[in-house]
Amino acid sequence: DAVIGEAASETAPMTPMPAAGIDVAQLNDSERAEIEGMIRNYLLANPEIIRDAINELQRKEDEAEQIAATKAIADNAEAIFSSPIDVVLGNPDGDVTLVEFFDYNCTYCRRAHADMKQLIETDPKLRIVLKEFPILGDGSVAAARVALAVLVTAPEKYAAFQNALISEKGQADGERAMAVAEELGLDVQALSAARDGPEVTKAINETYELAAKLNLTGTPSYVTEREVVVGAVGYDALKAKIGDVRACATAAC
């Protein structure tokens, strides 16, 4: 048999461990110290075990998070993919829906905006849902309110407005959002009346509640039928996630 730790003294042989394990509560101080020493010596001699244990813990935590996310997606599918107060870009009858939670003041969202445009241009079967998720301060909330007012009063102009505002340099806020709307020829008075209305408030609150259920704490965050993807992962990664959904539509996953 292999010996764990340092070699035992010939005059004081170590008591073998019972195969079924040890009841720690029944050990005396000397026996407990002996076993702790064995464990310590073994870990010092084989430190990679600690690394392997940490990796396994991370794997289990990631798996648990994915299971929880999958359940949250299934439980809230209608609000995620088919809310009447969200905007749909790309193909409204597409075979795959990609949902993005974004904030106009999120630098990574601004960079990721190019990824979304490229996906729309290269994938005619893709349906994209945008969710205003203002989490970066009062300016973000005010800008999102104006954006949702655009969606309420002139939905056909929302895509152009969203593209213009998220492409702006500097901080987005209500004033800047209204200026962009005016540049696009939108009715500023109608927007002013709608931005503080119940429909806009409902849309923002619904997104906050949905994000909490999906455990989203940052932007951009994406949701497909299969998983939650956090962060600006880039065009290639998003394309691969969309491909995974399509593959699962024709085969068991």
C-alpha cells in the first residue's frame, strides 16, 4: 500500500484508517492531530489537488448557474422574447431570437452595437429584441425613457434613434436623447408627454424585474432560448450561440 505523508516510525506504527472512513467526533486529540498531519503532508506533496478541487468547484458552480438560468428563461419566456413593449430588429419572423439588455452609457454596449448590426446584415433569419436596461445612473434612466417614448409614439423611428444615440460620444442623458430625437425629425412635444407616462415606466420596471430573475447585473447581456451570455463577447461568439440554438432545433441537446 502507498504511504501518505512522511514514513511512519518503526517503533510507533500508525494505526490504519478504517476503510469505511473515520468518525471525527470519536477521535481523541492525538488521533485527530495524526490525521491532520497526514492530510497536510499529502497536500504539500501533491498541491495540484488543491487546484483540481478549485477547478471542480468552479465547474459545479457554473453548471448550477446555467441550470438556474435555463429555468429562468423557460419560466419567463414570454416576457423575454415576446413583450409588446420591446423593439424587434432584424427578421420579425426569424427562427432564432437574440435578446440584448443594454445601457446607452455602457462603453461595451457601444462597441457591441457593431456586432448586432453585423449579425442583422449577415443573418437574414435572425430576430433581435432590444431591452432598455438603464443601470448606469440617472442619465441612463432619462435617456432610456426618451428611447421608450420614441418606441411608443413613433416605433418606426426607434431603430434609427437607438443607432444614433448609442453611437454618440460622451454621456447620454435625457437632454441629449431629446436632441437626437429632434435631429431625426421626431415630435418633441409628444415625446415629452410620453417619456414619463405609465407605458414607459412599465417597460423599464419590467426589464429590471426580468433582469433580476435572470441574475443580470451588467451590460451588455444577451439571452437566447438556451442560455444567458454576459458581456461583450463579440460577433463570432454571438454567431456561435445563435448556431447552437439552431442546432438544437434539429437535434437533441
